[in-house]
Amino acid sequence: MGELSKAIKRCNKNPVIAEVKVHSPKYGDLLRGRNEIDILRAYERAGAVGISYITEPEHFKGSFDVFRKICNSTHLPVLRKDFITSREEIERSAEAGSSAVLLIARLLREKTAEFADFCIEHGLDPLVEVHTAEELEFAADTRAIIGINNRDISKLETDGGNVSVTEKIAPLIPNRLKISESGISCIDDLRIALRFTNAVLIGTTFMQAEDPEKIVRSFVEAKL
């Protein structure tokens, strides 16, 4: 079990993974001149259970150098989100100080279990992401955390997905650590998501806020 799994399991508040998301294909520039490390510090102060960062450069304007800097600047477990398709990228993530790596079941298909095992061998939590019930077959034989993306990554999250996707899919995944990702914009969404999963991952809602620390704290400390 990696550091992200451990942090979620021992969390005594609402387990919120806060994403430093610099750009959205749907909403554009989310950083708005701010510094990634300043946002990281706000997330830490607010009580986030973990940090997520997207390294994909073309659509999400991510930077592996920034990711490495985040890993080296925080005590919290850090998840690398990208379209991982090679073992080399998993090794690279581990070397940078990552705690977890996103594996997209739709992309990896039959290779999902192999890549999940490779993550575990390198001390990383594999977060296998699904968006449909059909994709669960690729995650069935893994020891991974299961992430339910409420939005469709094949549409670069420009669709209007919401927590109803989590409501539908989470009950099909017994006895696994589960995270509801994306499309969570208010406390009501959080309440629904945490009824079915063990943690949430939120990026756009936090990055759009004028005061990231205040909004993250409101989610972490909400009485559900």
C-alpha cells in the first residue's frame, strides 16, 4: 500500500485530493498568473489529504519539471496525472518523488493490470481510472485504487459529467479503495461522492476560486 492509500485511510476529515491544475480544455487558463507552489501551500494549510498535478503538456499545459518541484516541496502524497502508456514513465514518476500514478483503463485496456503491478513494484499507488462500467473489467485483477472519472477523458473533460457517474459505477466495485474524480463543484456533490467512495479529487472548482485555501478547507471540514 502506497502513501496515498495510507493517507486516505487514516484521514479523520473529508479526504480531499486537491489538484494543482494550470489549464482546462473547457475553461482555459486556471493558473491566472499565480504560482503553483503558492497554491500547493494553500492546499496544505487547508488540510488536503493529497495533491494531484497533470503533467500532460498539450491540452492541460502541464510540466514535468513543475511536477518534480511539487513532489520535492510537500510532505503530502502527490499523484501524477497523464496519459501514461509506458513503463519508463512510471519509473520516471517514481524517480521524481511521486506517490501515485494515474492509469487510464480505456487507454491501457489489457495492459492495465501489468502497469498497476509495475507501479506497486516501484512503491507507487496505481490509480486505475474508469468512466464506464465496461471499463471495470480492466481493473478487476489489479490491487489498484479505483478512480471514477465523472467526466469523459476521451472528450478531454469538456462534457458535462457529474457525480451521477460515481453513483452508478461505485456500487459495482466492492471492497476496493475508490476515488470520485472531477465534476464535483459543491458540498452536495461532495456528500454524494463520499457516500459511495473513500475520497474525492477536485481540480477545476478549487482553481477557479479566488481563495483556494478557503474553498478547500470548506470541503475538508464540511459536516456531511
